[in-house]
Amino acid sequence: MPELTSEQKQQVLFMQLVLTFQQAAWQQMGKIPNPMDNKIERNLEQARHSIDILDMLKTRTKGNLNNEENSFFDHMLRELKLNYIDELDNDKQAAAGSDKSDATENATPGTPAA
């Protein structure tokens, strides 16, 4: 296997860093299990933080990425953000459904629920 140049090593390390935060965001959204215990965990606040870090890296490296890296970064961030928004919408729908069932359970017999 040929020896990597300093530039190639930096490129590999940078992509590993990006992929680490990508995987963290997927885990934090509950999309993939935690590799340590194989459990699904969900923390949307932490997912938002991981996505924000990736957004910051994209901004701070602007002009320093090649076309392939730039395209990968754009696609990855778009996918994460769309999934994050989907998870927020799921929470809102679950909360709305919970509110309706609470109103039905707390309604006085013989009166319509709100």
C-alpha cells in the first residue's frame, strides 16, 4: 500500500471527523443504534448540536474543499437537516395526538371532547 502524502492524510482525517459527527447526528435522531450498546437513543437537542457543528465546519472550510468533498458535504447536510425536521414534525404530531387523547380521557361523560 503506497504511503499517503501529508495532504492525503489531512483529507482522510478531515473526512473521518465529518463522518463522526454525521454518525452522531444519526444516532441522536434515533435513526441508527449506538454501536456501544446497540440501543436506539434519541436526543434531538444533541442531534441539532452535531448538525450545527457540521454546518460550521462547512462554512469554515469554504474554498478549501475539492468538488467531491463539497458535494458530499452538501448532500450529507441536506439529508441530516431533512431528517431532523422530519423528527421534529413527528414529535409535534405525537404531542398533538397526546393532547387529543388527554382531552378525550378528561372529558365529562356525555359531553363532547374538545
